[in-house]
Amino acid sequence: MATAVLNEKLELFKKSIDDIAAVLKNTEEGSLYVKPSETEWSAMQIISHIIEAVNFWVEDLEALLVVPGAKWGRNHEHVRRLAAVDENVVSRIKKEEALTALQNLVPKVEAALVKVTEEDLAKTAPSYNQNFDGKPLSFLVDHLIVKHVTGHYGQLVRHLEKIE
């Protein structure tokens, strides 16, 4: 792993996953599928999105370590992103499956981060998402993996407060 900063990011990621897992464990399964409104995701949609997104971004990170400078990323209309939050798909995800998938993200992220060098963090590449175009790999790690999960933890907590 490149730096103490990456160690800190990994610890923050682990804490966020642990926090999400604790909420998941302590929430009645039926409540996980309730949407606070037509325009908001259910708790399980949020969790499914986290699982899919982290897997996606880790795979892109690992690919960029092999092929630096390759075009990377996606936008909000990416098919796997949309499928992960589809209500028919999400309705078939069981609480225990989601919990296992969440917990499996930690070693996956850790395994990817140990491959990252200090030089890698500064490398930039074009992106399919114009908002990410030319961003360094540090952005992918910090914003799209770590802060993304942390933000969705907050969303999950706010969501469950709305439906209780």
C-alpha cells in the first residue's frame, strides 16, 4: 500500500461497511424493501447499489493499474448500476446475502489498495464520465470508493428514520 493516507482511507472504508452491516443486522427484513417515497430508493436498493458500485470501481482501479491512461468510469445510466437498483432484482436479495456481499467488499478493496503505489495515485486518465475526465487515481479511491460508501451510510440512516 502506497501511503499512510491509503491506510486511513481503508480504515474509514472498513468502518463505513461495519456501520452499514450493523444497520442491516438491526433492521427488520421487511423494512429493508420499503421506499420512503416514489423517488427514493429502499434501504436494500441503497445496499445493492453500494455492493455493485464498489465492485465496479475496484475493477476499474485494478484495470488502470495494469493499463495506465486507459479510458475508465461510467455515468448514472450504466446498465449494471441501473440493474443493481431495479426493484425486481432487489426484491430477491435476502438480508444475509446482502450482509455477506457487503463484508466481502473489505478484503476486495484491501487487496486492490495494496497494489497502489504513490506514483499510481497521481496518474490521470480520460473517463467516460466528463465529470471524472482527467482525474487522478486518488480521486477514484477517495471519492468513488471511500466517500461514496460513507455518504450512502448517511443516506441509509436517514432513509430508515423516514419509514419508522
